[in-house]
Amino acid sequence: MQIDLSQVSLVVATVVAVVDVVIRVVALAVVPRERRPSSAMAWLLLVFFVPSLGVIAFLLIGNPKLPRHRREKQREMNQLIEEAVRASHVADVVAHPWPPWVEGVTALNHRLGAMPLLPGNDAHIIACYEDQVPELAAALDRAQRYVHVEFYIFSCDDATRPFFDAMEKAVARGVEVRVLLDHIGTWRYPGYRQTLAELDRIGARWRLMLPVQPLKGRYQRPDLRNHRKLVVVDGVEAYVGSLNLIDRTYNKRAAIKRGLLWEDLLVRLHGPVVHEVDALFVTDWYSETDEIVAPAADPLPQPVEEKGLHCQVVPSGPGFEGENNLKFFNSLIYGAQRRLSITSPYFVPDESLLTAVTTAAERGVEVELFVGEIGDQVLVFHAQRSYYETLLRAGVRIWLYPPPYILHAKHMSVDEEIAVVGSSNLDIRSFELDLELTLLVLGRQFARELRDVEDDYRAKSRELTLEDWSRRGFWRRTVDDLARLTSAVQ
């Protein structure tokens, strides 16, 4: 029997056309569901213009939430945290000198993240990398009961060797050492297998966070990552900030060749807030192991009365129903009355944050933004640059931190007594896709420390003016604007 190729071609063309229409109709119904308009539009454009690529990409990374069972674990831990702090003294914000609107911000954080504002804390900044790893190693040397370690990037190399040696000594004297490291975050860097082998050798208990191991039955959206950085020792001292535990060059060949160095911030904590940092580790450990470790039920550490800083941990990420950190940042920015200083290596705001920042500048707040003059992630760096003109026209002062440094610190100061430090960038990825730890500190003492850091940045940086920025070429502007489109595909 002779096959009529023209009829076959007609049938194939008809099937392809029908499938194409079905894909578009289904996309219109599915993609916008519970998604911000800019993100939905970006996904729809991708599906409509490149259907095959768009459908595959959406199936792989289209769901910005963790699997349901992990979100249920987060809710369980939130309830345990609420029970643990219910009997503790929650700070009375009204009785202190900061503005009345701060009370609403801390109440928002408590409602979204389950952790209240706690008084009686001490916080101190360690700004130099040369001091940060030795500081952490010395803290581990003081451990008597347990050590909790959690990093997005965790690598055993020459620079971090003192930390691994301190873990080994702690294990040898009977201290329980638990380590969480992000799977993809750490796997991308040299020495991954050697790091795991070293953890086994020294006897630390470790788990991968958000592992992407489909052959082992462990899989979720591969770009949902745990971006937190923390260390807790015996429930009495903790460290948080932007520091990943890796050599300052990130052991990248290209970075080493260019002489690049990452600039980070680490904060040491004492007082009741240590319990909140520890509760975040315990939550993540439970999510990965189904084991609730005993420190979750420990009594709150005694207040550090002579310091009296009020602190609150703000957890966020795809395990929560809302964008905790975005709502927190927007609330602080709208509350600023005199001065607002923002440091973020990846400043790719959504519409609400961009409006908050520009509105603050336009109503007379002195707003400044510290960013790196160079970046380590091409698309994000160019997307960030696409916002500079809007910011400059609104009156925001932009300071470019010079090479060879990659400014990786993430912090914000508001007026004279409000400070924020942590792991969260001001970009859509940190708002929607990454598990983050942000710390709110109320008190002039710590705010002055952070101001000193900002003053140091300013002294080293070059101010970007609207006149200078307007002279950039057509192709640079085009690349920036095209990169900006990719930021909404979440």
C-alpha cells in the first residue's frame, strides 16, 4: 500500500497545531495562578515564543514552593517555636525610644515567621575575613555540649582548615557536631567530595540541604536553595551573616586569575536571640532528617542585661506561605524618616521594593545603595544595573565598591537605631526561592557599628552620578535591559 506523504504531512501539521494551541490555552490557565503579574508575563512570553523550551523549563522550575510535606514540617516547627517562647518575656517595643511604627514591623515578623522580638542581647560585627574564620574556630573550641553549623557553601580548604580542625577537636571531646550544607550550593565548587569525606573522617553528623538526587528519591525544584549561614555553640552564642565557609576567592580559577576577593559580614550574638537562630537550624535539620534535636526545647539563654539590644530573627523562603523578608524590608523602608543605607550584592527589586526605595528618596529620606562595581554573576549583575537610572533620578545615591572586591555583604540601617544583617539579598531570588535568615537589631550601639562599616565602604567607593550613567553606550544599556527581563522568570 502506497503512503500518501502529503496526507501524512497534513495530519502531522494538524496535530502540531492542535498541541500548540492546547499548550497556550493551558499556560494561560495555569501560569498566572498565585503568581505576580510580571513573573506570569515572563513565563507566558517564553511559552508562547518557544513552547518546547518554555514547557520544559516551567515543569522543572515553575513551582516556587517547596514540596507540601516540607511546608508541613515548617508549620509543625513554627508551632513548637511558638510554644517555646510563649512563656518568655517578649519585648515591649512601645517602652523604648525607637519610633512607634517599629512595633508593627516586629509584630509582622512574629506573625509570619513565628519568632518574637527578644530583649537583653549583645551583637558585635566581625567585618574582616581574616578575623572571621578564626573567630568561628575559637567559638567551636569553647563548645561543651553541641555545635550546629549551617552554610550555603561549605568547603574544606586551606583558609577554612582551622574551622575543620576545631570541629574535629570538639568531636574528640564528646561534643555533638551537626552540619547542614546546601547540596547544589556546595557541589558547584571545587573540593565537594573531599569536604564530605573530611566530615565523615572527623565524625561530624552532616546532611545535604535540599538535595537534588532523583535516583535516591530526593528531588524538588533544583533552584530552590537553602541560602542561610549560621553557627550555634551550646545555645549560648551564635554567628550569622553573609559569610560562606570557603576561601575568599571561592576557589574559582577565573576569580583567582583576576585576583577577586569576596567581602562579607559576620555578626556574633549572645543572649535570648541565640535560641531563635538555633530554632532555625533545628527546623532545617528536622526537614532533612525527620529528627527533632533536643536544643529545640532548651530554655532561653539568660538576657545580657548590660547590653540590652532587642533582636529578632526573620526566617523566610519557599517553606513559608508569604515572602517574609520582602514584607519586612518594605515595612522598614516605608518607616524610614531620615536616613536609609542599603548594601546588597544583588539588587534586583520587584515592583514593590523599587517603589518603596524610590518613594523614600522622593519624600526626603537620605537613601544610599552600596553595590559592587564588578559582579560575579553576569545576568544578575546586568539586571541590577538596569535599575540604576530609576534610582538615581529618584535621588538615591549609589556607591560602587571597587575591584578586586566582590561586595557580598547584605545589610541595611534605618535612621539611628535600626539595623538589619543576614543572608538575604534584595532580589527576587531571595524573596521567592531561597531559604534565608535575616536578623533585626534595635539599639544605637549596634547601629553605630554598622554605620562604621558603611562609612568604610563609602570611603573606598566611587559614587555613580546620573550624568556618568547616562553616557553609557547603547549596547550596554540593551544588555542590562534584556537581563532585567530574566529576573521575573520565577
